[in-house]
Amino acid sequence: MKKKPGLFGLILLLIMAAIVPANHAFGNDEGEVTVTSKVVNVREGAGLSFPIVKKIAQGESYPIIKEDGDWFEIQIGSNETGWVANWLVERKSGTSVAKKGSGQGTITGSSVRVRTGPGTTFQTVGSLTRGTAVAIIEKNQNWIKIKSADLEGWVSSDYLKTDAGSGGTVKKEKAKKEAVQSGVTLVDRLNVRSEPSKNGSTLGKLDKNTSVTVHRIKNDWAEIDFQGVQGWVAVTYLQLKANNAKTEVNPAADTARVTASNLHVRKDASLNAKVIGSVNKDETYTVLQTKGRMTQIQLSNSEKGWVVSWYLEKERVEEPKKKKLDIKGNKIAIIHDGTILRSSADGNSGIVRQAREGETFPVIGMEGDWYSIKLKDGKTAYVAGWIVTLEGNSEQIQRPGVEKYLKDKTIVIDPGHGGRDSGTIGVGGTLEKNLTIRTAELLRDKLQAAGAKVILTRTGNTYVPLSSRVGTSHIHEADAFISLHYDSTMDQITSGITTYYYHDYQQGLASALAHSFSSSMQVNNRGSRYGNYHVIRENKRVATLIELGYLSNPVEELTITSKEYQEGITSAIYNGLARYFK
Ligand SMILES: [Zn+2]
């Protein structure tokens, strides 16, 4: 909530300004953007942390030079270019207009799930194979609503490319890369760790002779899929099987494409390190490791060097991780008092006993969406996966049809700050007001897909007084009012999400949301607590104010501005709301 640009931020901006690549030649057929927010910042690079080079106003149009992730590089003068965020502009090409509707796309993944709403919390209605042509109906930053010959629904924007000239704001297809290798474990109780190091926390254990998919190898550690997340095991305990001759040559290969022209290559992982050469736009290199904001690449058989990571486009493994049924070694925790443990994986089967909030049980296996668990007396019981949390794992089972709890609910989303009030400013330059609107729009799309009536207290970059925000809650008789903010303190260490309530009648919502954050986010959960904020204090409806992470913490700023975090946090709020209304 506070403002504090800080000296560190200024230094960072100066460093960034010094390494921005040369301008690109004018003109191609990428179309143009029209500014949809009142004033939009044009930045030196594709990220909120880059310095602002110019401000452009609503209604103005600029030619697109290229697209990178959620950003467009645009021509702002005869010899000047800059970057704008795609959620603040609308892309046009020829006669078609992109934002809502229009355009064709092609599926780029081998089996891409189509869902009833924009998020993995929504039910799958089917899947589409690579090359399937689809019509684009609607899109947001991370998800696209499509229609194929026999399916209609949402797919992740990572697995769809818009056809040339269609005018979509969708990302270009990322270079494909299948899993490098497979392997089989050679020992029992092999630790799977969160980092390629003995110091990484243990995510779980694998039994002997378990097959694993290996994505890459780094310093004698293999990165594998483990229960829907990435984990690391010591290579010594794996028997590797290369999928083809090419990958045998370099099993660790993760490659990246250079996105800047004449990018300096340095001797060490520091912007002050000696420059030993340069690499050029569209060249591809093997990635060896990443340290801070620098990535080490293989220049030739014998040469290595470091470049700034944000000018590399990583070629990613394409398919979403398959959920493994092998979840032995994990525990589930009961989150509701009186949760029923049953004799089989079926809601109509016999009741073994009821469990208390906070009780944990070792997991033996899974049947459908149910966990089979071991009781203290050695007996086996079953519990529905969507009413418990799996410890040490971010992937939760979503009950199909959780939408029903949200249908017809009136939810007012309040993106903090706006207009002349920018809110706090991140160490790297992120403005709180821009991030809150981004989060609000993603959340709105998810809730609307579930059939909720959603009202935003502001759209675009406008200043709205606190009393008007509360007024919106009262006028619409909100079933839930959610104020979104990003936090700040004087130090650069404090981290985490905090969920506030003011009145007793607001406490249930805050605690349901905090529950949801505890299990699913990359950012520490500080729980729910009392807070004296205008928008909840003056609110006669059930209202909460959430501080979704610290912009004053440079590491957290990078996390919370990422697409993954924005997707995760909005899913968590969505799930928390469903739990609250249930
Ligand atoms: Zn704020």
C-alpha cells in the first residue's frame, strides 16, 4: 500500500537502461495496437520492470514490430521503439479486431485439454490434437476460448497459435521440445527434491523400478515429473534410456533463442563481468544453468558464457505434466472438522470414521479423485481428494463442478489504486495499480465462466475513491467483495500473502481464501487477520482485502509479476470462494 521506489530500484533501472538492444527496422505485417487504457506506459523492454520511455494515450494506434510473451514491441517514432503490455492495448490487423472474438488458431500441443472455463480448475470437456484448426471466440492473458468442429471451451494460450493475419493477441508458437529421456529408478525410497542439490527440500520418495520422465540433467541431478510438479533426483540412482540418438549426445540440453541483437556475453554471472563476446538475435544455444538474472550458455564445444536471462526465450517442454498416480510417501491433511473417511472410493460407501481438522494421514494410493490413506490402526480408508490438502505438493485435485457454488453469486472485485494513485512501486518498477488490474481481470474471467455475476470497481487505469468502491459493493449487494493489493515494507526481505477482514461477519471469507493460499502458491501464506482498511471497514457486505505478495522484495516482485503466479493466485481465490459459498 505504501510508496517506496528505493535506491536499489533506481540502480537497477540504470543497469537495465544500459543493456537494452538496438532498435529494430521499421515495418512488417504484424498489425498495429490501439491503446485501450487511458494512459499506457511504453517501456524499454518486455516487462513491468523496464524503465518507461514514453506514455501513450487511449485511442492512439502504433505499428507492431514483434510480440514477446504478453508484450508487444511497437514503433513510437520514426527511429524509436518500445514495449507495451498486451492487456492494455487492442491489436488490430487489417479489418479484424482481436480482443473479443475473431480469428483462427491452430493447436500446437499433442493433446491439449479443452475446459469449461479459463483455468485448470475447470472441468475438461475434451482434448484436441496438434494441428487442429479452431475459431477463437474470446481470450485473456493466459487462456483462449475456442470452438472446433465438435468442441467449445478454453485452452491454455501456450498451446495455441493464431494463424497469420488473424489478429490474435496470442503468443507465437514456442519451439517444441519433447521430454529428453526416460529413466528407471535403481533404488528404493529415492528422494525427490525441489532443487538439484542435497539441500533441496524432499518432495517425496520413489520406489525402485519406477519409470520417470527426465527433462534435463544438471550437475548430476535429473529433473523429472513428480506428481504434477518438477522434482530432482540424483542421476546415480537412475538408469537412463535415451529416446533417440540426438539427445544422447547432450542429455542435458535445454535450449534458448536469443531475442536481442548484439547481446553481450560475459565471463561470469554478473553484469559487471568481463565481456567475452556477443550473440545475435534468433541464434539458439544450449542452456547450462541460471544464476540470478543471468543464464550460462554453451557458445561452442569448449566455450561458455553468461548472458542476461530476459533476452533469452527458453524453448519449453510442451506438454503439461501428467499427474502421476504414484503419490506414495506423501501425507494428506484434513482441512474441515468432521471430514468423513470412507470404506471405498465412493461417496455412498460406508463411513469408517470422521477426522478432525489438522489430522494427517499417509497416502497409500489413489482411486479416481479419492486418496486411499492409512489409519493409525493400519487399516485403509478413503477420502475425497478435493476436501483435503496434499502436503508438500502444489497440485490439488479439483472437484469437477466446483463452479456450481459460484453460479449466480454476485462478486465485486476491487483492483487496488488506479489513475493518479499508482499504489506501491516495486523495487524493479512494477506499479501496484497495473498488477492489481491484471489480477482482477484474470479472476473475473474465471468467475464469469463459472456463472458468477462479476463487477469490477474500476476498469482500466482510472482513479476511483475508496467510498465509491464500497458503494459498488452496496449497490450490487455483493455476496463477496474482494479488494486486491500488493504489499510493501521498508525492508527487501518480508514476503507473503496476507488476507484481511474487519468485521466478524467477514472472517469466514478471509479464512476460506487463506486456506486456499496455503497449499497452492509459490509465495508464503501469512494467513488471515484483522485489518483496519476503509474498503472492508465501511463495507456492509462480506468483504476482504488481500495483499498478494511484496513488491518491496525483489525476488517476490519477479515471482508475482509472472504469468504462472497470476494464474495460480487467481485459481486459488476462485477455489477459496467456492469453498466459502459451499
Ligand atoms: Zn495497495
